[in-house]
Amino acid sequence: MIQIENVHKTFESQPVLRGLSCEVEKGEFLALIGMSGSGKSVLLKHIAGMIQPDEGRIVMDGNDMSHIRGRALEDLRKRFGVVFQHGALFDSLTVYDNIAFPLREKTKMPESEIREKVFQQLDAVSLKDAEEKYPAEISGGMAKRTALARALVTEPEIMFFDEPTTGLDPIIANSILKLFKSCHERFGFTGIIVSHDIPEVFEIVDRVAMLHEGVLIKVAAPGEFLDSEDALIRQFITGSTEGPIQAN
């Protein structure tokens, strides 16, 4: 579904991505992990077509993201769903209207059908009685659920999660990760999640890709990371201050 081929990106003479190559299979759920500033979110934005690489290419289901423009790019993006770091809900809209927003903006769907789809998603994320509340009236966990329902309401083939549990306490964050897993199993999307929730995120994904200083150092099943004897990987997973990674 997604091919990342020798991707390089530099910002203001600072290399951020340095020759990354990886593939994501259709229906796979992949976690991107690594230290802050390692290039995870930048890579995610490349894959979503928000940033163009200086060198290399991203191929999405056979489409070279660097060569498509206009309507073709817009049509491809309709196949994406995104859950942003802080939810990005509209404060002036209710939970119901936030979820309905992409359908009203991007389709000519009648309101009766929109209502049916919104309530399907409310049920899927356990928010059935919160549809009339505003973002200021719900908890952080409920806001993340709303953001997930809004992303899923267009039935995307590919889902991007950019540090979606930021700001949540560990118990709520873990429940949100488990919700992502159940939605992945239910809807079968291809998913990529950027996360610092180690090792909890390992329980919901098929494979893990670790970036360090703009380089992809390992792509493997979660169990291989947990069993790895590599000093850099062990230090990151355990959070130790001793090892090759220098805490700044």
C-alpha cells in the first residue's frame, strides 16, 4: 500500500530524514517510534502528502505522491483519515457536528444518511450519549474518541495517528490505544501511528519502525524490539539514561 524509497529531507541546512526506505502492507498497522526530533512526524507528513521530499519518493497504492497534483491528489487524500496530536476539534461545533463535518464538506450526502453514519461512529467509539456536547464539555479521552470517529466517518483506507495520546493520563491513553486496535480490526484500514507510548503501542500494531537521527535503524515485529540486545534500542525502550543516546 505504501512504499517509502530513499527519502531525504533537510530544513534550514539541518538533515531531518536521511535516506529512509520502508514498505507498509495493505491492512497493516505500523508504529513509528524514536526520540523527539528523530523525524517521525516529518516522515508521517511526507506519507500523507503534506511535505515533498528533497530526494526519493513516496508511492501510495501505485501513485507517486511527488508527481500528482490538483484533483488527483485531492482524490487520493479522500482515502486518508488523520487523528491529530491535540484532536483539532472545532470548539464551536458539537461532538455530532464535528463528526459530520467532513461528510458535509466533502460529499453531497443527504442529512439523513449523514446522521446514520455519525451515529454508527459514535457507537463504534462509545460516545453514543455525548453527541450534543461541545469539546469544552468533554474529557480529553472523549475528545480523542471524537477525533477518531471524525476520521473514520469517511471510511478511509489509510489512517494516520500523530502522537494521538499526548496529554492523556496513562490509563486513558492505554484505553485509547486499545480503541485504535479494535477499530483497526473492525474496519481493516492500513494504519501508521507515531507514538511515545512504549511498550503499550507494541500491543496494537503488527510492526514497529524505529527512527534515530533521521535514519531507520530497525523495522520488525514488536516482539523483536522487546527481545533486542541492540544497546540503542534497549535504552530507548527502557528509558534508561545510560547508553548511546545522550539526553539533552
